[in-house]
Amino acid sequence: MATRTCIGIAADVLQQWPEARVGILLAQVPNQQSKSGPVAKYLSNLKQEVVRGVSRDGITGNNFQDLRVCQSWNHVFSTFGTKGMESTIVRLIGRAAMQGDKLREGKIKNADMGKISDPVDLYNCVSIETRTPMGALCLNGIRGNLVLRYGQQGETFTTLGRVEETYPVQPGDIVYADDHSVVTWLWNYMDAKHACIPRPDKSDKLVDVIFFADQAEENAGDAKLAIETLAQRIEHIGGRVIQLGQLDRENPVLELV
């Protein structure tokens, strides 16, 4: 019988961040970047809507850092042994806010939030909408169990897209790691090359992906809402939900089906 993968939060992380929550969604999704058709249209419309939503909420390129979620994750990242790096949610909201500024000023007709792949574009939209950082890893890139924990002396991390650069992991860094290596560095900052969703291809092949929604502090994002929203929309890109769950102080471990 095959051993099932478990995902957990280490006790010392929960001791420092007792309100930490991680939403988990295991899903099968096509690894594509749709350039035409209903999926491409859906994602294009969704990107425009999330930017308009940020603008309607009065969030601009000048004040987005005042949001509770941005302040929270800037605080989290200030505890790491690095400088000049910030949570994905800060970068995403900042970009959406600046695109909204340009729309209001009439400098552009449509917001440009970029294209990576259908599953990444979808969770980035949900991340902005719910003000919660999100990420994803391929299940077949995980070896053994996965845990959100502090870094260990001597560990290193090779970043996605920059495989020639290896960074030392500091004991104060929070990482997702499997039984063999660090797979996401600085909580939600960057995925490892061997565990990330690969470049989109033109096949209809489905890949098993673990999506995450991270919340470090109370009222700074909503991991439950984010992951449930993503689960409701995954079918719009041709995916299907396999399992939903949440990690927190009361339930620090989840076994994948």
C-alpha cells in the first residue's frame, strides 16, 4: 500500500505564530496557458475584475502598504534573515493597485496582470481578491511529507527560474520542506525548481497540484475563504477538486487522500 503524504505545521512555528492558518486544496488541473477560448476569456475577465475591485476599495499605488494584510506580512518578513524581499501578496496587491491607478487616469484601457499559466493566473486572482497569499506545488515534486517549519543550519534553496543561484537557509527563515529539501523559501516567497508547477505545455495532461493559502496572523488575510474560493473556481480552467482542508493550531496535520 502506498504511503500517503502528510502536510503539517511545526509546533515552534505555531508557538511564534499561534494564529497561523494554511488552507489546502489538492486538485487536478491542466498545465496550460490558454491563449484563446473560454478559459482564456474567463481568466482575462477575472483579472480585470480583481483590479477594478481593488480600485473600488480605494486601494492605490500610494496606500496599498497600509492594508492590514500587507502590514502583517511585512512584519513576518522582517523576522527573516533577509532584506528587500516581501510576500507575494504585497507584490500582487501593489501591482493591481498601480494598474487600477492607470485605469482611473485613462492611461490604459485594460489592466495588465501578466500571464504565467492557467492555474497560477487563477490563484493569483483569488489571492488579490481575498487579500491572502497563495502558492502551489506539484504533488509529484514532493518527496515524503511536507511541513511548514523553521530552516535548519546548512540547508540551501535553489530558486525557481534561477537554478544557478543557491541561497543559504537561515534558522530564522520559515520554509515549506519535504523529507529531502526545502520546496518553498520564506513561507510563500519562492518555490523550488523541482517542486513548482512546470512550464505550461500544449497537452491536455492533468497534473496533481497542492494549492496553499497562507495566513500568519488573525484578520490578516483569510486562508479559509481563499482556498474555498479557489476550489469553487477550479472547474473554470478544466480542473477538479480532490481534497480540501485547513491547518491550524487545533489541526496541525492533514493527510492527503
